[in-house]
Amino acid sequence: MDAVESQEEDLARIVVGTLDDAARAAYARAFDERRDTTGGLGDMDSCLREAQLYEVQVGGVTIARYALKQVDRARGTEVFIVAAAGHAPGFDLVQSIEPVIAAQCAEVDSIVINTRRRGLVKKLSKQGWTLDAFVMRKKIHV
């Protein structure tokens, strides 16, 4: 999964990201109580461990970040979008960045994302994604 870079300064560039203080602050939103998909068992550090981090920059300013983790399975390879965060007023980041992520992952069999956000499900469905499973959880030790 390579970073995709543009030669035009006014266009978005995808660059390899780092987990600095600014990135931690941005990714923290993806792990808040409303968005958590681990039932409270996971945290940002464990989720981002071994993930490849990317930044979306426009004019040298980071407007979004995402983290990808590859999983090799017996019959193919999946890439999980384990975290994504960003904000650009008047700009649909999902619609714009998803094709870039798909291009980065062109050699794998599928891309996967776990989300609690119905709006994200709706947006991704319009871009060819399908609902593949339901997750049920029973807490034993509360």
C-alpha cells in the first residue's frame, strides 16, 4: 500500500503519516464512545499498532488521516481501515478519499471497515460497499 502523491500543489496529496501529537488528537475522535466498535475493550494505541498511517494534505495542511492494517487469510488478503479522521468544510472526505484508498489497495482482495455510523454505511454503499455482517457482543465481565 503505497502513498499516492500528486504533482499539483493545489490538489490533495496522500503522504505517509506519523503518530505525533496532532495525529493522536485527530485519531482520538475515531475512538470515542460513540464510534467505538470494540465494546470498550480496545483503545487507539492497540488499534493503530502495526497499521500503516497516511495523511491527506492540501496546500501542505493535513485535512484528514487514515490507518490501514493488512490481514493475510487462507484465501486472500484484506485491508482494514482501522481509523480515519478529518475535517474539511464543504468537502465530502468519504466520497473523495475512498477511491484513493481503493487505489492504494488495488492488489488485495477486499477492504473492510467496522463502523457504528449509519451515515458512513450509507455513503460507502453508494460507492460499491456492501453490508457483510452483523456483530453481536455479550459482555461477561461488566
